[in-house]
Amino acid sequence: MTHRPELHVTPGTGVLRAPAAALFDGTIWHVFHQFQPRTTEGSRWAHQYSDGSPFSFEECDDVLAPEGDELEIRAGSVTATDNEVNLYFTSVTETGRSIHLAEVPDIAATVENVNDDPTALDPHVRRVGEILGDINGGRWFRSPCVVPDWRDHTDRDCGHSGWIMLAVRGHRDAPEVVVCTSPDGVHWSLLGPLELVGDTGLQGERMVAPRIMRLHDEVKDKVCDVLLITLERDGIDASGYLIGSLVGTQFRVDKPFRRIDHGHDFTRPRNTNFVSRSNNIATHYRDAYLFGLMNGVGRLDDAYQHESYLAEGWANCLSLPRRVTLQDGILYQTPARGLISAIEESDHALMLTSIFEVPPGDAITVELTDSCGQVAATITHYGDRLELDRSMNTYHQGDEVAVAPLGEGDTDTITVIADGSTVEVFADGGQVAMASRVYFNGQCEEFHLHHTPGVTVLHTNVIAPTMSGFYHLDDVDEGIIR
């Protein structure tokens, strides 16, 4: 058996360092990721695409690799106008970092033919050059996120004009988020440092990998800005978001920082840009899609010690794509459409969904067992909190239990997806998401559901590969939670 998941984006070999960018035209998905093929080579950008479902990606030629005095190419952003695509990326040299641009005049052409040489670069990609370097006293510009700017910041119904960029500058021990603007996506002006105004819930923490997306709040009936940030806390990443509005260099906070994922392994979320959508702003921003890196440490992680790398020569993957909506200042995350069919067509992936009612003092637990019949992880819903425990697993002995608070709701729900060495959990309609790497002896073979007497289970269903034979979910045990 293999640790490699079937439905997640993984590197063919080497280490996936970060999601770089993603693009969706309503049918075809393009995902770019920063990966390091060998220890002796610098990071480059890989390109994978999927027609229809975002769970079965095909590899294309790499789009970017170090050239000249570059040491590596790091993550960035992608934008599109019709079939033309711009790639914004971080160029790393011995003397610093700067933001560069590459153009793809015809993105459709990049998926037609793939070179047999895995080191070959896509001939359809043309480098433009540096667009943001050492200017206005700033140095080491990196990690760009580019989205359309507003034509009128006081009336968003007027639509978009020009572009806006969030980026990071300065030494990695003292990073500073900045805002830039451009009329055409090529020529950029630095507006200044990003200023957070209002109650952020942050304590002067170090922000990296900023991303911004827009969503229509279904309760407040307005389009809000969602600032995705990753905080480096004692060498460990914690990713989350702020809700508000960006005007100039000021982000006016309406809702303070909230974790976007409470599992062991989710960091550096990336928004997906759209090729084209409705001209109606509320419709255009009714939802969004996110990917994250399934790695809980971040840039200080030693990927070469991962079990998947030691056994199979690869490390890290992207999370499943998440459809995100905004309701009263809270993000709700659910798996993208097509997951059920993808699991049925897979070889080993499994999904459990359950609807239940958990009174105070009661709980329901899902056990994930491996090919040896041993419990590899448990997910427990207590009504007011969700816990993911993998500490009983020999690969994860001593790990802390991941805990997420749950708000009040009419009905308690849980969805658990096991795919290779990944486990992703969505609870209470997407109010909480948890992603964790879980190494199984063999694979995840079964789910076992247990609950205390006060719990009422309304519905439970397991989705399994249709060619694997009849899948049996053990009868629900109303005894002690194990």
C-alpha cells in the first residue's frame, strides 16, 4: 500500500513546499504549486489541471524554474483575462527576493501536450521580468497575491478596474505586509504598509503569506473582504482570517482573527481566482474555493523526515479544494462538488457523513481503523467542541489532540474523508474544518461509530469505492466512547 492520496494534489517526486496559485473557469481547474524535485535543486512551479471534478488532476509541464542567478522560485498568484493568464511569483537570489511576472497567452495550450522530460518547461510560458524589487526603501518583496481592484471603493456594485496586490517585504524575522496597485497588472506602484484598523484579536504577531478574497455575506447582504493570513508562532504556522474592507492601505476589521482550520496539518491557504463569472457582484462573490498545504509546521518543517518521503520519496500535499461561503462574518467550508463520485471511482478513499443530536455531557466518536485492525485516529463531537486525536497511532505517538470550538446549531453533523495519509473533517455544516496527516498501516479500512446513550443518530452514510465490494459500517455502539 502507499501513503499517497488519490484525490489530493501531490508532487510526483520530491517535496511540495506550498500551494502557489489556482485558477478556475467554471469547468477546468489549474493548480500551480511550489515544489522541490531534489535536494540539489531549487524550488520551481508545477502545473496540474483537471477537467470538471477537482479531484483527479493530470500533470502538465512545469511552468517556472530558476534561471540565471536565481536559487529558487517561490509561491505567488495567478490572474486571468479570457484565455490569457499572468503568473506572479517570487524570485530568490543570493542577494534578496523580488516579485516577477510571467505571461501565458493561451492557457488552454498548456494542457494539450506534455513533454516526456520531467525537467522541461512549458514553452507557452513567457517571462516578463521583475515588477517589484528594491523600491521606496523596501527590500525582499515576496509572496504576491493579486486580485481585481474596485472601480469605486464607495460603491462596489460599479465593478472592477485595475488590480491590487498584497505582498510581503523585509527580512523574514521582521516581515511587513504591503499594498500595491496597478492599472494593467504589469506596472505597479507601492501604496504603503497594510494597516489593520479595529479589533484584530492579534497581539502584534508576525504575519506571512497574506491573501485576500471577496465574499458576499449572505446574512449582511454585502460584499466583504476576507484577509487570509498565516501567523508564525514559535516556529509553528497558525492560519486564519479577518473579515472587513480594504480601502487604500487600511483594512477596516469587522470580525477579529479566527482560525480557518483546527487540524494538525493545514497552513498557508490560497484563494482560487476565476477566469470569468457573472457581472453581478453579489453573484460573482457568492462563494470561493480554497486550497491549503497539509503541513502543520510551515517553512521550518523538515520534509525529508516525513514517513512518505522516507518510504516513497515524496512529501506534502494540498488539501482538498474547499467551497467557502460567508455568513454573518464566519466562513463556512465544505468539500467542492464532485467528491462523492470521485470517492466511488477511487481505489481506497472513504467518506463518512452523519447527522445527530448531542446533548450537553454526551459525545459521539468516529474511529478510523487501519489494515491491521488498529485504530489510527478518532474524531469526537462533544456538541460544543470537536476533537481529532491521532496520538494512539505509532506514527504520531505523543501528538496533542487537535481541538476546535463549535457554535450553537439546530443539528450536529460531521463529514470525515480518509484518502491515503490524509484525513479531513467538516462539522456542523462547515462551521469547522480540520485537516490532519494520518499515516495508516496499509490504509483506512473502516469507520466505527460509537456514542453515549444520550446521543440521537438521525442518519449515517459511508461512501466507498464502488468496485471494492460491499462496505459494512458496524452497528452503532451506544456504550462508552473508546
